[in-house]
Amino acid sequence: AVEVARSLVSMGFKVFTTRGTRELLTSHSVDTDLIRKISEGARPNILDKIANGEIDLIINTPTKTGAQTDEGQIRATAVGARIP
């Protein structure tokens, strides 16, 4: 995850990560922007960013299964928005 994020940042991508991932990447000197989990209820979240056309690529590592999980909602919204 660290090298992928580092490469994306070096290519000029703005990388959004949730708190735990951001802490990991920051400890490896990779700067990312914090985005709240959908389940936290805070806005804006990733679904808002997708709806606003602010997201070009999603790397989503599922930890749970099901359409109602954050991961399921992100995947469904990304597919609907034609985001790889």
C-alpha cells in the first residue's frame, strides 16, 4: 500500500485515505488527504466526492462483505459513476 500510494502522489494524484491508512502512510512520509468513513456519518465522505466528480480512481480493500458495508456502497457507487 505504501509504494502504491507513494507512486500515485509522485504522479500528481491527490490521494484520499481514511484515518488508519493515513496514519500508516504518514509514518512512511506519504502525504494524503483525510476522508471520513461513510459509517462515521461525517460529511463530506467518499460518496460525496464521487457524486461531485472529484474521484478518478478508487482502490478499495474490502474487509467485510455485503452491500450495506462502506466497501459495498463505495463499489456500487463507483460502478454507477464508471470509476475504475
